Amino acid sequence: MAKTGIFGGTFNPPHLGHRNIAEGFVAHCSLDRMLIIPAAIPPHKAAPDLASAEDRLHMCEKTFADGRFTIDPIELNRQGKSYTVDTLRQLKQRYGENDEFYFLMGDDMLLYLDKWYEPREILRLATVVSAVRSSRVSLEDLCSYAERTFPEEYRNGRFQFYEIPPVDVSSTEVRRRVRSGESLEGLVAPEVAQYIADRGLYHGST
């Protein structure tokens, strides 16, 4: 039985914090494959400065460049809003019911899982794995939320948590630095910084 990791996001742009989380995810879950899935239109947040699907896909390829990761355009090809449950259903059809799915989400996003579309179906299709990466949210906060909000799924082991050293970077900060002409060193892969410059991305963002 193969273990498939799924890491979705807007990746606008992907940064070294994303890669740090993904590397910890692979190690924590002993994954056989790891899918990086850029979202077409994120349903949970406004994205007025969203780079094109093509640009975000190319930046993901440059950020997750080694053989442990596969950049999967499944949501970009489907277009429309990117609902996780639809993606998991498609992947089940692709890989078969016997594949174990592990869906990675950040600690901040986990606390809103009950607001997602069909959250219990998500938990039926995949184990939700949350990376504890910031001082704003503790492991106790996440466990308490999961146990209180999804008691049956929590008891059945559909949640996992792991702690990683935080990398203090966000896509919002990267875009702000682009607008102000500051260096992106230490925030994104050098190839991504060059791609952003070559394509003139984010200069008009607000």
C-alpha cells in the first residue's frame, strides 16, 4: 500500500517556508510519493494579485526541484474554485482506494477546517497532517480543536501533527518586497527570485 502526500496551496509565490514544511512532511509520514498541487482559484481567500497558473506552476517546479516531489496540475487543469474534496476524489480514482492519502495543511488553516467544503469527507479520504510551525498556534491548540470539532475522526487517528523549526517567511512578505525593490534572498529559491524578476511579477500588487 503506497503512502501519498498531498500539499496544496496558492503558492503565490512558493517560498522556502513551503519547502521546509514539505520536507518535514515527507520525513514525518515516510511517504512513497509527494504531490505539490497549486490551486486554480483558492476558495478560502481573495487573491487580487494572483500570478497566472502557468507562472505559479513554473515557480513550484523551481522550488520543489528534487526527485522527492511531483508538481501536479490537477486543480489547474480542472479550473474553477479548488475544493480539496474534489481533488482527493480525483486522486482516489487515479491511484486506487488502497492508497493511503496524507493531506498537509498549515497550523493556521487547520483551525478553520470545519468551515471547508465537506470537511468530514476530506477526513474520510485522507489523514490530515498539520505542521506546527509558528509561535501563534501551539500543538495543544490544534489537538484541542481537532478533538472538539471532529471527535470521531480524532479518535480514529485521522489527524497527525508534527513540529518543525519555523521559517519566518510568507508569500505576502515576498510580494511586498518585490513591490519595494528589496532582496528576496533567504525567502525564495534563487531560481524563483530570478523568475519573478524576469517575468515582472507582483510589481503592481497591492
